[in-house]
Amino acid sequence: MAEWYEKSFGEDYLIVYRHRDFGGARREVEQMINWLDLPAGSNVLDLCCGMGRHSLALAEAGFNVTGVDLSEALLREARSQEGAEQVTWIRSDMRELPLEGGFDAVVNLFTSFGYFEEDGEQIKVLREIYRMLKPGGRFIIDFLNPAYVIHHLVPHSTREDGLNHIEEHRVIEDGYVKKDIILTAGTDGEPRRYHERVKLYSLEKFREMLEQAGLRIQSVHGSYDEADYDAETSKRMIFRGVRP
């Protein structure tokens, strides 16, 4: 039986998340470049690159970028963008990458982590990040802040995107934030249903898993404006670190 992430990141994902813009990705990349402090021409891996927003912005900034994602639909969208020829696009599961490593930096953005049920599977991802990095290589993992999500969860919302009606139900359950999406095209379209699930990890647990993978945290930010992470008020939990 296919996992939720194999079903949900298809063509309809591009409709549900159309509001995520390329301009915002460029602003985030500007901050990431300051954090990573890498010279132009450095090799950067965008792990779980999705439709390529950050990969393209990194390439535009002068880096040699490889974008990896499991979704062929999202990679197809990425390849269709202006400047896509500057990026090497690869389809792969993030737990077992068909690459040799040697990257100066690996970025894993926009809560592209916590998809699996077992902690051991998440640690496989972190160990692949370790393997991809050369010694002294740097990483950024942009994850949600569990406390903020719990306190600000919107249980139900609806919106229109052209002729598409999008309904979303959210719940915290069994240590996960879960979202059910119902997408209906037009007035008489058949509803299409999708499920998303991300495991909630505290800073302490995330730090423990990073240590198990051999990675070292240098700082934790609460947003891309370089604010220090606050467990209660920060929207994000952005890890910046290094492979020793």
C-alpha cells in the first residue's frame, strides 16, 4: 500500500500549494546564504526540493545545485521553470540517495522531514545528510515548531483557487500533526481526498537524532529573519549545523 507522501505530492499538490511563491523562496535563500557562508560555485544539495523554488534561487545566486525529490510531478514542474537547466534534478527517496556525496551544504526545507512513523527512518534521512556532506560541510533543516503548531492549529478552513474548492481539516493526534485535504474541481467535480502527516519532534528530540547521525548543531533560529528560536512563540525551528 502506497504511503501518504507517495499519493499527496502529485499534480493536485500544485493546486493546493500554488500560493507559495518564488519571491519568498529567494528571500529565504538570501538568509540561508548568510548562514552557510559559502563561496559562489559551492555544491549544494536541496533534499526534498519539491517544485524547485529554493533550488532555482540557489542556482541563481551562483551555486552548483542538485535538487532531489520523490515526486515526479513536482520534479516535472521544477524542470519547467525558467533557469531549470542550471540545476541537476534527481528523483529519489531521501533515505537512500543515488549520490556519492562531497557536498559543501545540504538544505532540507519547508518541513520536508518527519514523514515516517519510526524514528529510525527519520535518522536514516539524517545519516544520508551526513553522508552527502564533506567534512566541514554545513546543513540547514527547516522544520515546524511543534508548540507553535499545537497552540495555533486551525482545525478547519476552506478557500477557492479559480474553479477549485479546497477544504482542509487539521488535528494533532498520536504525536503527529495531520491534515486531510478535499479538493473539488468546479461545481459538479468528484472530490479528491489527500492526507498529510508530520511527526512532531521537540528541540531536544531533534537534537538527539542529529547527534545519532553524527551531525552537530551550531544554532537554531525561529524564522528566516534570524530570530533566536523560542519554544513557545517561534513559527519555525530552523537548524543550522555542520558535519564535523
